Amino acid sequence: MKHSYLLGLAAVTLIASVPVVAQIPAAKNFFQSSANAQNVQKQQKVKLQLDAEKQVIFQNQQGKQMKSWQALKGQASVQPGDVLRYTVSGENLSNKPVKNLTINQPIPQRMEFVLKSAIGDIRSDTKITYSIDGGRSFVENPTVKVTLPNGKVETKAAPASTYTHIRMQIPSVEAKSVVKGSYQVKVK
């Protein structure tokens, strides 16, 4: 049986004063982000925006299968198996650099993270880490312990289905500039 999900994806924005930890409410709490920036200067602001796109597969004129991305706006319908790409943008509205910007993004329910799909801002040396415990801890390569049929316990890479959050840590966002990061999920 096919299920269809409606996603309210009006542009999500937040202006966060530094240092502040804030939540971005959007789509009836379906998507939430938090940002944390540390700096000694006061009144610096970072505007966060979350955008979503759906992967569209088509054949070009030569019959070759191609992929493109279609922006999701307003009430969008997605089906199990659809791949979505989320892009988080952070715009420094101040005249001074913002140091140590951290953006936490949960993997929405009924979605599964696409392994190795996270891309940080190239210019800003973004560090990307992941949580498999509801956002309590973050590591670069999550692992789980698996008990083999012979009773031996091994540590293995965590499966995509266990990922709950993605964290992007950006060392510095220059004045009046924008940094971006993206990741993909698959609708279950």
C-alpha cells in the first residue's frame, strides 16, 4: 500500500542572537533546527533557512537516465521511496565574523538518512557529525554493537536507519556572508 505524505515547507527562517540556542519551528514541528554560535561581540545575528527539494529521475533525449532536483514549496506531496535533499543556509547579517556556528538538524520521522550524502560549506571547513541516540551525542562515524550467531559481539558501522540527527559545525562565518550545508533523506 502506498502512502503519501504532505510536507509544509514554507521557507524556514530564524534570526538568532549570539550566543543563543534556538529552535526553528516549521511544518508543525516536523522539521526542527537549532543553531548555536559563540562570539565575544554582542548583537551579531545569523539567519537560518531550511529548503527542501525532491529528486526527479527522467530520461534525456539520448535515453540516458538523469537526476535533477525540484524545489518543494507549500504543501508538497512525497511518496515512500522519494529522495529529498535539505539545504540549511546560515547568513551572517552582522558586520563582524561569527565564530563557531553549530547547526543541529534532526532526521524527520518516516525518513531515513542517505549515507554519505551530507555536504558542508566548502569555503568554511565545515565539520559534519551524526547522532544515533536522539541528539545526545555526535560522532563522525557512528557505530553499533552487533551480536553474531556464534555469540561474539562486533562493532559495525551504524545503519542509515539508526541516524537521528546531523550536526554541522562551522568555525567562522564571515561578515555579510552565507554558508550552506545539505543532506539527503529517503521517505520510508
